[in-house]
Amino acid sequence: MTRRGAAGAGLLMIDLDNTLVDRDAAFRAAVAAFLAEQRLPAADLAWATALDAGGYATREDVAATLLDRYRGRASSAAVRALVDRGAADRVVLIPGAREALTRAVAEGWTCVVVTNGRTAQQEAKLRRTGLDRLVQGWVVSEAVGCAKPDPAIFRAAADAVGASVPRAPGAWVIGDSAHADIAGADALGLPSVWVSNGRTWAGNSCRPTHVAPDVAAAIGHVLDAGRR
């Protein structure tokens, strides 16, 4: 579900996982609980985290590999619960995200979440963290039939809040993925902020307009740029 809102100072299209919410920490916590509940080796946490690949591995592949490794030791229901709901049930907002979004909306910006993934899981994260009440709308790749970096999903996000890209004045993309977020912005000719999360930029085909350590700093940069 999305909400429509009138464009104000500008349009902020913001990634969800590992940008607004700490999805990787939530998945690690879910795996740790799964291993403990199923009486499996705690040392497998690093292996399972690597298998997940930051959420980019398909859920089907993750589930199949887990079931194969723990055949006869973990139930299929427990594996499916981990894959389907583990991270969504534990996810929390990145520190400073709530305040930054509140400030952006107060200054007239329209904020819309643009995320790849399954609709039920991603919307559960939005509601658990209260993001559904902080932003004016959202789009999930499964629901709209296209995924980042396809420009179509950014156009769908803009449309969800009554705007259009790349024509929307002051439109920006914020996200932690060079491939999904920054390449998507580049394809539309939009400025972008890459959320580094302690990493060094290694993209080759395009570059972000700005690099920020976290989403709060990223939103702050966009708001400052909008005041100039």
C-alpha cells in the first residue's frame, strides 16, 4: 500500500534495507536464534550470513542450502520462518533515520521508499519500524513488477506520490547499493547519495553525487543542497 502526496521542496527516493533499516543485523539476530532453537552449531552464524549475501541471494536458494546442510536436524518450517520472517520480525531503524525523515517532511520534501524484495516482507518492515507513518509512500519490486536499478521502479515510486522522474524538481536517490541505487539514479540522470556504511566506493560505471556515512547524513546533505 502507498499513499499519495503533493510534491513540495523536492522528492527523496530512499532505499530500505541497510539504508533506513539495519537489515543485516536483523538477519544475523534471526540466524543466531534459529541456530540456538534448533540446537545447531553457533559457529555456523558466519556461514549463514555469508550465504545470505546481504539479502541479495534468493530466498529459495538460501532455504534450499539451509535445508540441505541441516537435513534431519532442522525442520523445514523453522527454515521457512527464518527465510520469510526472520529479518522482518527483528529489523529496527538506523539511528538518526526517524529524525532525518521528520525534518525532511517538515521542510516540504516528499519521501518515498524504493525497495527490492517481496511485498509482504518489505511492508512488514515498514510497519514494524513505523516508516509507514513517516514517509508519504513506498514501492516494492514484487508489487510493481520491476526491480532496481530499472528506471521503471523509480518512475513508479514518483507516481505513487504524485510526482514524475526525471522531471520532478529536486529529485534525489539515496541508498547503500552501487548497483541498485546509484546506477538507477544515473540511468535517470538524477543526483544521488551513496550510504557507505563504512565502505569505500568501488563502483566503476557511475559515481554518486555525494557519499555519506549513514542515511541521516545523506538526508542532511540533500536538505542542505535544497536550501542553496
